[in-house]
Amino acid sequence: MRSIIFQNNGATNAIRVGGAELTSTTGYVLAKTGGSLSVVTDVYFAALNEWFAYGTAGDILDILWIT
């Protein structure tokens, strides 16, 4: 099992994360004060290069990759 955790550590803006189709209006919204998304997968080929983030300059996005 693999786990990917995305956490917004910025204090001013929400950040969106998602797949290749991500835009400013689609994807998972991480709230501006510590919003997070945890994804658990048993797919062996799941990788960080399949995820994208949409935000503004100065946003802080923490990514924790657990294998």
C-alpha cells in the first residue's frame, strides 16, 4: 500500500490538486488553513508525476509520500 498526503500550509489561498485535467475550477480543494487530502492506493505504479497542483505564487504545499 502507498499513501500520498497533500497539505496546504499557506495562510492566504486555497490550492487545488488533481490529475492531468486539473484547472482553476476542478480538482480537490485544499482549504487555506491546513486543508489536506490523503490518498491510499494499492496500485504499484501510482506515482507523484500523476498529480498536479494549481495555486498562486507563494503557496506552500507539503507532500508526504509513504511507500
